[in-house]
Amino acid sequence: KQEVTQIPAALSVPEGENLVLNCSFTDSAIYNLQWFRQDPGKGLTSLLLIQSSQREQTSGRLNASLDKSSGRSTLYIAASQPGDSATYLCAVRPAGFQKLVFGTGTRLLVSP
Amino acid sequence: SQTIHQWPATLVQPVGSPLSLECTVEGTSNPNLYWYRQAAGRGLQLLFYSVGIGQISSEVPQNLSASRPQDRQFILSSKKLLLSDSGFYLCACGQASGNTIYFGEGSWLTVV
């Protein structure tokens, strides 16, 4: 059974810092891995998706990497801003399945 | 692009009462549809998913049920709510051959 873990559970940083969020999964047989952002009381917004054959994806200040063999992914946020404050969720799509398995998320607070 | 509508947005129901949460999707056809629940302090738990009309897969045994009467309509129901059913319910859609899963804005359910 696939399990996804995110560390840290919460993170508080001053504006401008570069930061790394971690995601690990127990079964390397995945179709893809996706990072989402969730604002309080809202739905999820997809940030980046990495196919199992890819090593990383970039969008603006965000960069996500994937090491499938070790079961790890990182989300790198450059030059953090207060508007980045949200919960970040990592999810994997197990190979052969039409569903996502989510981690419990990292709650990020960026202070001005 | 795909748009997901969920209603009601907020619901307060007494224990033992019935439940019906509705989700409709625009901008796509024959999507995979999902119901997730996010309880306080916990990650997203997949409840049901559907790959076609009338096809429902249940992930967690519970007093909830799901139905898909039309291609782009997904309904979450209960005959008798429990206190433990309280949470944030999210509908999501994706394509079998696609990658990204899109989420609705969610429905807050409080069982009192």
C-alpha cells in the first residue's frame, strides 16, 4: 500500500528566503507525482506535475524534483513571498491506478 | 479548461440526518471523478472514484455512498450522518489518459 509522508508538517520563514519542502513515498511504482497548493478553506490548485520518467519540473519560482528509486520528491521555492503562505500537498499516482495518494501536507507561513 | 462545481459550499446537519453533496463538471467528457474528504489535521482521504457512469469504486468502508447518474455528475450521499462524517469534502476530476487532477472548491460539512 502506497504511503506518502511530508516533512516538515509546518514551516515559518521570513520573506525572501529560499526553502525546500520534502515528500517521500513508500512504493516507487508510480505513474507521476504532483504538488498542490491549498489555501485555508479552499480547494487544491495544481502547481507542478512530474512524470515518472522525469527528474524535475519548473514553473516560475517553483522547482520540483523527483528521485523515484529512492521514493523522494522536493519542492523548492525561491525568494519566498507572503503570498506563498498556504498548505502544500504532495500526491503520487500509483502505477496502474486512476487515483492519487496524498501526503498530509506542509503548512507554510512566510512573514513580511 | 475543466471547471468543477460543488454544492452546497457549507452544510450543518444533525446526527442521523441524510446527506447529499453534488458535483458537476464542465469542459470535459468521460472524466474520472473522485470524492475526497479532508478531516481536521489530517490529509486527503479518497472515498470514492468513478471511471464511468454507474461505475463506483469505494476506497473506505463507511456509511457514505456515491452515485454517478450522468457522465459529468457525481453525488455523495448518506442515509444517516455520524459525528465522524464532519469534514471538508472535495470533488475532483481527471482524464484516464491525462495527468493533472482538478479540484472543486469543496463543501464544509459539520455534523452536530
